[in-house]
Amino acid sequence: MHILALPAFRDNYIWMIHDTRSAVVVDPGDADVVLAACAEGGVQPQGLQLAGILVTHHHPDHTGGVAALLRHLPVPVWGPLAEDIPGVSQRVADGDEVVLQAPELRLRVIEVPGHTLGHVAYHAQSERLLLCGDTLFSAGCGRLFEGTPAQMLHSLQRLAALPPDTQVLCAHEYTLSNLQFARHVEADNAATESYQAWCEQRRGQRLPTLPSTIGRELQVNPFLRSDQAAIRAKLEQHCGRPPADGVEAFAMLRQWKNDF
Ligand code: ZN
Ligand code: FE
């Protein structure tokens, strides 16, 4: 299986998974990017055949290309049951399985409310892949546009519980800016320091910092570490009082990041 991060807009990635003949794409905000990748990739001269589209949530930078792709080719489009997204033909909820013949792929749906209320992630257990949209970013997490801190924390905890070698395919290249905040709230974290150096090198060569892994995120992502003593102490210093519980610690951290 081949995994491509197709850059779109300013900092989006449209993930493409293909077997050199057939491809699925995730969150195609821009159809032209996908069509160009299909034409250039795979077994020539046919290129890649688009076989399906997966959508994680309703925001336009993740759905804007769906209609144009469907005009090109009527393929199945999977998307969250709880959101009304034009073009979605297969509405999925927690625990559902998405089964693709080509490329051969089985994905389990995980509902991850927080960034939006209906947001879903797709987990391919045998390929060790997580398509998490705008929920988990490398060294960060999505903004809470619709959900509560308790919902987002629970969603992130479910993703964090996946096997550590799971590759994390996030929808945005936010890693370096997230790391500035991560370094600020957890200055003594050696893993974050060396990861930042590696990410700077990657971005210097215009290469993606993604995919990350669950194992790495557990080491560097403050939003998966808001229960750590060092972060709680920083939160107390910043907010003038200690967080009452885990949800409040996460809420304080998310608010701090918004203002950072
Ligand atoms: Zn979004
Ligand atoms: Fe987005």
C-alpha cells in the first residue's frame, strides 16, 4: 500500500492511499489536486483510478472537492452520519466498518466529537493507519468549534489508546507551530526538543512532518499529556489556580493555545 500526502491550500494534506491501480482519498478539499495525482501516479498510462472518498467532517477545506470529483467519477463517499455533507452516500457511525476491495482496505469508524460534533476518524488496523482529520494533529489538536473540552479529551484518549506504531495521518501541516506551544508548556521534554529539530529539517526541505505515530504523539503532544505533573504545574502558574480535574486541565490548555 502506498500513502501520499497531497498538499492543498495553505497547509492541508489530502491523504491518498493506493495500490498502484486504485486509490482512495481522504478529505478532498480541492478536486484538482486529486485529479492531478491520479493522472501522474500508479501504473501508466492509465494512472490511478479513484475508487472512493472518505470524509472526516463537514468543513469546506475537507469537503470542497467532493462534488467536482463526483462529476468526474461516481464513486462511493463515506462520511459522518451526524453531519449533513453534500455528496456523502455512505453515512457511518461509531464501530462501523468501511470495506474497500481496491485498494484492499478495512477501516473502522471512530466517532471523535470535539472539533465538530459529528467528526469521525478512520482506523485501518492491519495497515496501522489512522485518518484523524482535524482531531489529532502532531503536537497539537483541533480547535473546539462545536464540541466541549470533555468530548474532545475523550476523543483524543480513544485515539491515544491505539497501538503506538499506528501512523497518524492528520489533515494539516501545523506541526512546527504546535511545537512552539508544546515546548513552552513542557520545556524539559527532551523528546519534543529532538522532534522539533527533525521537523525543522523536514520543513526546510519542504517535506511533510507527517505521518506521525501514536507512540510519538504520546511523548510530545501536550494535549495527550495534560495530566502530566509538569504541564499541570505550568497551567497553575499561567491560570493562577490548579485545574480541578483532567477535563479542566485539558480545557485550560486548549484555551491557552488559542491565545498563544
Ligand atoms: Zn476542520
Ligand atoms: Fe481543516
